[in-house]
Amino acid sequence: MDLINLQKGVPQSDKFPHCYYKSDGFDAMEGSISGNGCRPSNNAMFYGNALALSKIASAVGNTTLAQEWEGRAADIRKMYLQLLWNEELDFFAVYKDGSPARAGQHNGTNGLPFGYPDDVCGVPPGHAPPLVPSHCNASDNRDDMTGCWRYRTPGCPPSTSWHNEEYNTNHSWACNTTVGVRELLGLGPPWYFGVPPQTVEMDKYLKSWEQLFDEQGFQAEWGPTTAEQRHRCFNFTHSTHECNWAAPSWPYETSRVMTGLSNLLNDYPQQSTLDSSHYMQLLRQYARAHTKSHAANASSPYIGENIEPHDGYWVARQIMYGDQPISHGGFANYADATEDKDRSVDYNHSTFADLIIEGLVGLRAMIGSILNINPLASGLKYFALDNVLYHNHSISVAFDEDGSRHYKGCAKGLCVFVDGELRASSPDLRQLNVSLG
């Protein structure tokens, strides 16, 4: 029942919200260009949750509950595709729900009220847009900048995250439509949970992947940016707070994109836009960021919260150590190192293991007695994954392109072992389905 109540968004209620609202701060993306609203990230999760509930119910023989949540998943998908897809951008984006706040109803994810005019869009009647204090534009006076990180550079949407106590309303985005900016959260999550349908309409949603390898989109040397680089608000932060998602590359978001790409390559076989070489390109870049980057007063390798996508230093640590310079505009708020300056040491929230096990090696979990192996290891000459406990079986997968690695029991090519027994093999990398029976 906890899963069901959470999915409804309102505990002990039979009603569902129009779409699932979330503030950008509670979506772990404070200071984003889009701000609060019905975000592609959490709404995709609710679709995935509904589908999971249906499959769980089916697996335990509860047909009625399975059908109910299968229908609910279909409703969420319909809402998602109608409200969150921006036809002009060819991209999923944050939707600003301008419907009146419904008395007594709160979103179960964070307890905040639904809808206009609390903090979603537009200028409430009788209110003028907030003005940025003049001293906040004087970037040469660091001592007088207290609190200015809450304000955007003129012309960019103000922060609407939970950090911003002064202004809760985003006066820059129109109501009842999607925002006019591509953010990485609109690429990974919908494909992570399989929201786009495998129909003729899929082609229009595939266009969004073009932005991942576009230098005006998300492509950068050290990892995809969290917002498209062509947008006027890219990297124009309210000075440079350590938690800001208008530009830096975020390993967590990158990992969601890579899982989404893995699903695209596995679950949408009719597409030809991307292939496994694109996955490996991102994975190599991802690994390089964790091993060859640099961090203030730290050694390599280093895993931090957010990395400067063009220069390869870990942003939060750089700022919290009070180090200079902060590249591409802005400056650190902290003249001296903060007490929690080392908080991002081993900030490993990036699902690195999943990207290797499920993506590179291709061990994809599913219900039933069939083991699906589909490696995306384009360009690798060898790899091995040993003794993975899967459905009460020990699974090992090995690949040796030319037979020079001498993996026991695998003379050459791709080999899949179940409980130490060779069950399937191939001379090259390809999908293999193996019975566990």
C-alpha cells in the first residue's frame, strides 16, 4: 500500500494529480534554468513506478491490480507525451502547470501545493517582477555579494528552487506550457523508464538524442552539460554557488542518460540513430572524468558532485575551498574554505556499476527464466564479469576477441556461464538469450 499511496501523490486518496509537480531543489537540481514544475525526471519515475506495480501484481497473480496499474501507467504516459513534449525544441521539458491551486491537496513527494500562483509560472495579480539588487551586478565587490547567488543574471529566469526564500514565483516562464530550454533531465529519464512508445511516433522523440553530441547542445570535453549551451542562461549563475544546475556536468544525470541510451539500444531495435559506439564514447568520457580530472587540494582519481564540463575541475570542491578562478564567468562566494569543504569526497552517486554490468557487459535483469545478454562494448578487445548472483544462479560473462586472454572455458569470442557451465557463446559481440532452467 505504501507504493500505491506514493504513486497517487496524495496519501489515502483515490485521486491522481494532473501531473506530478516537483521543485527543482527537491529534484536535486537547484538553480536550474527551468525551475519548478512538472519535470520530465520525476514524472518518468511515476510512469516507471506504475508499470512496476502492474508487473509485480501480475507476477503474484493479482490480475485486477495488474490491470489497474497498467491502465494508470498508460494514463501517465499519455499525459507525459502531451504535456512535457516541446514541439519547437523536439525535446521533453519542464511543464508549468498554471491551474489554480487545489485547496487541501498536496503533492505527496514533497508536501508542496499544486499549481499557480504558488511558485510555478507567471506574475501573480498585483505583484511586480522582483528586481535584482543593484549591488548584485557589481561582480568586482565580493564582500557585498551576500545572498546574491539567489538572483540570476538579468534576462534569465530567477531561481525557483527551495533555496530561494525571497521569491517563490518564476516570473519569466509562461503558464500551461513547457519551458523554452533543453535540459539533460529531459533526455535520460524518459528513455530510462521507456516512456516514448515503440510506434511510428517514436521517430519524433528520437530527435532529442541529436542534442547529446551537439557542441551547442550538451556535448563537452568532460561530460554532458546539464543545460544546452546555446541557451542565453547557460552558466549564467547567481554568482557561482556550489550547487547550481544551469551548466555543470553532473555524473548522476550523466548516468541516467547512459542508462536511457542503453535502453534505447536494447528496447527500440527499429531505431538507427545511435549505436553501441555512442554508448562507449560516453562511458569512456565518464570514466575519464572520474580518473583524469582535477580537484582543489585533492588527489586523482576523484569522484565529486559536479564537474566543470570544459575545464575538468570539480566545481563544488573548487568553490568550497575558496579557490580561484571559477572559469566561464562568476566567482566563488567563499573567500575562505568552508567547514564542510570535503563533503564531496567519494561522491559516488553515479551508478557506475550499473553502467558496466547492464550496459557494457549487457546483463539485463528481467522477470522469468531467460537471461538476456546484449553487450554494448563496441571497440573493446576483452572483458570479464564473474559470479553475479542472478535469480539464485551464478552468472559469468567473458569476451575475448582473439583468444589471447585465456579465460577458462572460453577459447574465443563471447561466452556466458551459468553456475560454472558454458550455456551460450558467439564468435563476436551479439545478443544472447540463455535459459536458466
